[in-house]
Amino acid sequence: MSTWTEPVFIKNLLIVIVGLSISVWWLYKKIKSKLEEVQERQENIRKRV
């Protein structure tokens, strides 16, 4: 079993944290862009009516 003081464990933990951070940032960016697209479409529909 690993302990908090093992260098390999700390290195792997940092890699996982960085990977999760990047994936959360990427998902946030994608969701935000999709929401902006939906908002633009709704505004265009309102202007036509």
C-alpha cells in the first residue's frame, strides 16, 4: 500500500490532478460555447417573429 510520502505516489497524484483539471476546463469550454450557440439561435428566432 502506498503512503503519502512516496515520490511515485505523489508524482502519479499530480498527473491525475493535472489531467482532471484539463478535462474539466475542456468540458467547461465546450458547454459554454454550446450555450452561446443556443442563445444566438434563440435571439435570431425572436428577431424573425
